[in-house]
Amino acid sequence: MTTLWSRTLSCGTLSVTPTGGISAIDDLFEIAERRNPKRAFLFVSKVLGRHIPVAPEKMRAVYRQLAEQFPPLSDGPVLFIGMAETAVGLGAGVFDEVRQHVSEPVYLTSTRHPQQADLLCEFKENHSHATDHLIYLPDDAQLRQRVLNARTLVMIDDEATTGNTFINLLEALRNDGGLTQIEQVIAVTLTDWSGDALSARCPVPVRSVSLVQGDWHWQQDPDAALPPMPAMVLNDAATVPITGKQRWGRLGMAAPAGDLGCAIQAQPGEKILVLGSSEFVWEPFLLAERLAAQGAEVKYSSTTRSPIATGFAIESAIAFGDNYGLGIANFVYNVAHQQFDRILLCIETPVDSLDPLLTTALGKVAPQVEVISYE
């Protein structure tokens, strides 16, 4: 394992010193420049399926590698929470690998899309470009009881740098959500740079699970201008209805449904890109897995609201308007410079909510672009 890993960006230099783990840094991530003055760099995962298209079998292997590190869990409900938007799919994948080994599992995601449901709590991710996370109680009575009676909390995010986001979530669950009976916490990340910060501040015993651990240091270039945040004209609420089923986590999940695009077939060797959208990524991932099992050469990725500059890990970018009517710029990264036989764009909103800029750009990448939804 290397003793020092560094990249020099336009605003400064990021250095990483690995201290442990089961994966090599170069296999897990590369760096990009975040268009955000709060934090000018971004760890871009090579295994997450968000900013870089990746084979679904590689993603599944990561879920298993994380699940295998779990300690024995006590009896009683186990609440898994995946962080929007980046770790919604990662959280569901870890949940899928662990759920059969624990009693009374339930998966929730945080969301940035207000729901017609009972709010459990909300919390902030201080360094993010979009800071408010909402967590809702499941509509299903049994799953709701599992949440309210959870004795073990599993928090899943793509990375931990300071531990602040996990602490903010735990405090919100205990103080606002009333989950004071939680006895142990498991913090799951792909990369963990937080050291002992989480255990030092967590009021209950905590175990951290990750693929690589280490320390990072950002050396700001004093002469470089901080990157500007992209201008946004935000609506107070989404103007486009969510028409898709939400039992993949936003309103609770006990087991994957696996019911998106069931009639879609793939040809052996066909190059297919499956694109999830925003927080709607878990069921599209399961579709990608099914098509890969049919012999297709499948890559999986997703749209995102993260503003990232091209360069370094980001070879290409497609910018377009969001399909929720929020007035937020969305992006597809590392797709425009590639070629596929078919692209399956999976959405949870009506087809006419899509920005033609996106479908036109995808049409230059593949001769066949299909929109997949529950409609």
C-alpha cells in the first residue's frame, strides 16, 4: 500500500495517507474538482455507479466486501439508513447483503424530495452543495415499528471525512425522532478518513466498516480563486409528481422488489448503459444486474445534482434541467465520450418531465435510448 497519494488541482493539493483497509486506493477512487467553495475537491468513486459507469457485478462485490466486515448484531430491529443522494444505492446494496442475517431489518434513505408522509427527522450535511436531508417514517405499520424500536443503527455513506454527517444524523434520530433506545451504531463507508472522530463523539458504541482508511490533507493554494457555486433558481417544492413506486427506501424497504423493466431483454454481448436518476437508483441497479446475467456487457451509472468540473476523474459531462421541477441543474458524467448500443434511462417521474437536452445528448452516445419507468 502506498505511503502517500496526491493530486494537485487548480485550487490546491490533496494528499492521502492510507492507514489500513482491504482495497487499493487506485481501485476505489480518483479526484475531481467540486464546483463548491465549501470544499473544492471531490473523491470520485470508481465502484459506486454514480459519477463513473461501472459494471454491476463490481458494485455487488463491494456490497459483499462491506457486509462481510459487519460484527455480530444483537437481537431486535436493525435500522439501515443510506444517505441521499450519493449513497442511496450503496446503502440498499449493503442492506441487501446483510438483511437475511439479522432480525427485523428495515432500510430507509434520507431524501431531498418532500413526501406526503410522516417526517421522522431532518439533518444537515454541512459541506454539501445541498444540505437538508429528510427522513420519513414508513407507511407500512410493521416497518414503522422496526424503525421506532430499532436497537442497532447502520449508517451508510460513500465516505467519512470528519464524521459530522453521521453525528448530525444520529442526534436528529435520537433528539427529534425519539430513537433513544439505539444501543449500537455501525458506520459504513467506502473510504473512511475520519480516524477516531466518530467514536470520540458518538454517545453509544460504534463500529466503523470501510474498504480503506486513511488521512487526507488539503493544501489550499492562497493565490487560487475558489470555485464558484453554479447559479440555481430553486422552486420551494417540486412541480412534477413522483409517479414511481417508493418502496426502495424513501418510505421504507424490507426486501428488494426487483420489478422495474421486467420485460426488458438483452442480447449476449450487447453494450448497455443503465442510468438511474437522482435518488431513484436501486431498482435500476437491479435491472442492470438482470441484463448482465443475460450476457450483456452492462455498465451502470446515474444522474446527479453534484456540480463537478471536467478534468481529472471527469472526462465528460452532460448538463440538463432536473426532472422533478425543482429548477436544479443535473448532470451525467463520463458518458458523453463513450459509445453504447442501448441506453436505458430509469426515472420515477412522467416521461414528459425529461429535459430534451438530456435525451438529445444520450442519443449521440447510443442509437437506442429508452425511458424506463413504472408508468
